[in-house]
Amino acid sequence: MAEQLTGYFNVLARAADTAEINLGELRKSLQSEADRQVSLWTSLAQLNTFGALGNSQEMHAAIDRPLLLCEAKSSEPKSIKFSINTAGV
């Protein structure tokens, strides 16, 4: 279905003298974004688990992972400072 719709779009794009869609390139770009999102969700789930069941060292290590993923997506590296109350962990 995606191939058929892309074909229809590209016929109209050629008629309008505008850019066509390359389905292969679009799939590749979406796959890398999907992989990044899954990695981020996994890291956040680990952070929640370590926050509830782990020690503060494991929790702090888990905090660094999603921050690195977010920084990789941004064009300019940003410094993020925060503290977490680990009393009782």
C-alpha cells in the first residue's frame, strides 16, 4: 500500500515539478528514529526500576543513558544539571 501511494504521489509531484518521495530513504530515516525512541524508553524503564528497587549508584548510571541519547539527537550539546534525592534508597 505504501508503494502504491508513493507512486501516486510521485506522479503528482512530477506533474507539479516538485520533489518526489524516495520510499527507501524515508524508511531508513524512520528506522533510525524508531531505534532511538526504543532505546530511550528502555533507559527510562530501567531508571524507574532502579529508582524503585536498586541502589543510588545504579540509578545514577541509568540517568546518564537517556541524557546521552537526547544529546545525540540535538544539534548542540547541552549541559543539564539536576539532583535527585536518594534518601532512603
